[in-house]
Amino acid sequence: MSSPAAPSGSSSGASRADRVADAALTLLAERGMRGLTHRAVDETAGLPQGSTSNVARTRQALLERAVRRLADREARVLALHEMPDPRAGLDALADALALATHRALTRNRALTRARYELALEATRRPELRAHFDAAGARFREQLGALVTAMGSTDPARHVLSLVAWADGLMFSCVAGTFHAEVPSLKDVRSGLRELLDGMLGGPRRDLPAG
């Protein structure tokens, strides 16, 4: 695979609202939920005091904005536009998914930590849960369409298994017992290929080109 790594940070031309959201994500990764305050966001973003309150007056509004920004930035990490044509077969799908997963484990590690903080907070805030779940829908839907086109007999279950495998690996290597051991891109791809072979029957289920 020769695709370049996706950008890990915010754009230099980001709007004030995006700067606030990026700063919130940085704080979540570095200090956790307790470290997320309007004042701390102002300081981290390098904005005048009160700027965050003008963008997101309440804590709930700040969290929702962080979730939306997380979705935008993770879309670049996952690089949905790089997902292969189903006719390219399992090798191409394994390549794309492995690259996305490895990006989250390496240069986008802090963003992944922020996602886990928001995921846990969403379990305590039903009003945040809807925003968090909707943010991840784009990837799940695209992955579902891919495995369906590649012959999955149970797309919903297969998407759940793929996402759970990737999430489990990322949690273990970012915040869990394997936090000091980042697997290589080759190893991530090998694990995904084994999983895809079991789901989709290996090379026998690859669709012909053309």
C-alpha cells in the first residue's frame, strides 16, 4: 500500500468553531473529561477568554460540537474515499481497512483516546448518545455496502464483527494492556485478512473485475 497517511490534526485555516472543537478533543485526550472546561478550551485554542462560551454556551453543546468535529476528522483518518471497489476483492479491502486502523493507532492516537472519552460520556448522557452514534454511521453504512457487494450472507453481523475487531485492537493498543505495543501495518492487515477470509470465504468469493 502506498497511500499517504491521512492528516492527524486540524486545518491551519480552521474556523473559530473548529478551533474550539479541536482544542476540546486535545483536552479530552490529554486530561480526560474532568479537564474539559470552557476556560481550558480557550487557553488551549489560544483564543480570548469567553470565546468558547460564544461558540458553545453549555457543556452539552461543547460535547456535541466535539463529537461532530471528531466525526469529520476521523472521516479523514478512515479515508472513506479510499475504500475500494468491491470488484477489487478481499486484498484491496484488507489493505484499506488495515491502513485506516493503523492510522488510528499511530499518528492519530490522541484522537482515538478522545473518541473513547466521548464514547464513555455518551453512556451517561443519552442526549449525547444520539450524536455519537450518528457520527459513526457513515463508515458503518459504507462498510455494510462493501461486504454486501462482496457476497456477505449476513452484512449486519459481519460489520459488527469487523468494527468490534478494529475497536478492540485500538483500545488494547491505545489504552489497554498492549498500550506500549503498536502492531505493524503488516500485522494489522494479516489479522484483518484472516477475519475477512472467515466471513467472505477467502479468494473464492472475490468478484471478477470488469
